[in-house]
Amino acid sequence: MVDTVFSLGGDLPVRRLGFGTGGLVGPGYWGPRGDREQARALLRTAVERGVGLIDTADNYGPDLAEELIAEALYPYADGLVIATKGGVVRTGPDEWHVAGRPEQLRAACEASLRRLRVDRIDLYQLHRFDPALPEAEQLGVLAQLRAEGKIRHIGLDSVSADQLALALESEPVASVQNAFHLLDRSAAPLLALCEAEGIAFLPYYPLGSGALTRDGSAALAAVAAAHGAGPGQIALAWLLHRSPVLCPTPGTGSPVHLAENLDAAAIELSPAELALLDALAA
């Protein structure tokens, strides 16, 4: 049986299948998506279903996703981990600008603290390394924020295995976020390093931005049919089987899709099915 719990940072046990909040905001991660109360209700349902890890970012909306989390869930249940990100600013739909100067990162973290209504963020992830600045300088700001008690654990988004290895020489890193799913395993070297170091790997786009549910292969469809499940559920189950450090946080704005995603944790894939799915990336 697949272990469904991971100890984030070595001291925060969470269910490995979490919830991402990108689907709660509008297209291009900009503005609201639908009714605000529906979004709050979906967050509450996720926690009621046992979700212990909610992944968000200050630029989803921007600001909106963090505000919705606080409106829906504060005061937070014991054991609920809110992971957010900083280091990118937005000027419009799908417009992203890296902002890694020390004063920018500090201001972003402190703004997230206010929106989330907390004194300390459990997992604060650098959304991107700013190529215009030394990586050590950006890590140093996060280390200072941790020393001040404003963040508990540091995470990194969109990094290479070499970048993670270098970061680990100076600071403990609790998580990474990179693309990884059935059809994209280019981050396999990064995953291997995470396994060796006990670092959580939060794969973004775990359903391939919908490609795995829209255009699933015959092999994926066959495995799904054998379990009476949808292809997206099998794709999530595969991630949980693939590595004990993979902690997918699929996002959705639909209660039906939320239930389907969370039900994937109960799917047990046989060795033959895993071999069939593993071959899809060949």
C-alpha cells in the first residue's frame, strides 16, 4: 500500500495529495473566477475531506487566493499547512515578472503574513530565482525571515537539481515545485535528489494542464477503465506510486473535480499497470 502521508520539513506531517488554489482565480491567474463564496466553500470542503496541504502564491489573483484562504479557513485547523510563494509580481493575465531583490522578498513575505492572518508561514517558497541577482543573496533573505520566525520552512520553485544541491550547501530546503507528470519527467534528476534528501516535491500541472484528462492515451484509458476511474485520477495515483516524496496539489474550481482528485489517493495500481504507465514517457 502506498504511504499517503509525508513529513514536510521533517516535522509537518501532511497527506500527500493536497489542494492547489490556482483554479480559484481567473484565467491567466488574474482576477476572480466566479462567486467568491463558492471558492471559500470549496476550500472548506477540501479541508473537511482531509486535505492537510494547501498550496498558493501571493500572485494568484494577485493577492486573491491568499485572501480567500484566510476568509474560508481562519482560524486554521491544527495540522493544516498553508504553503505560499513570493518573488514574482504580476501586471496582468499571464504576465509574470521576477522580483528577487531582498527588499522585494521581505515585503512579499510580510504581505502574505497579513493576508493569511498568521505570524509564521509554514512553507514559504521562492517562486523563481531572480537571474539578475546572486542566488545566495535570495536564499539569505529567506534564511533571515526564518530566523525572525516569519517562516518555518524554505521551498524553491522551478529549480534544477544543480541549483537545489548548491542551495542545500547553505540552507535546509523543505520542498521544490517543478513540472512533473506522466508525460513530462524531465525533472527526474531533481526528484532523485529530493528522494535522497527527504525533500517534498510538489509537482505542478500534475494533470499536464488538462492534457491527461482531455487527450489521454489508450494505455491510460485502459487502466482507468479497470479501476472505474477517470484518467486524471489514474495520473494522480501514478504520482503517489512513483515516489514517496511526490506531493501533488491539483487545483480546481469544481466540487466534482475536487472529489475526483481526492479519491485518487485510494487507487492501488498493480506492478503491471505501473509498468504500462511508466512506458508512456518513452
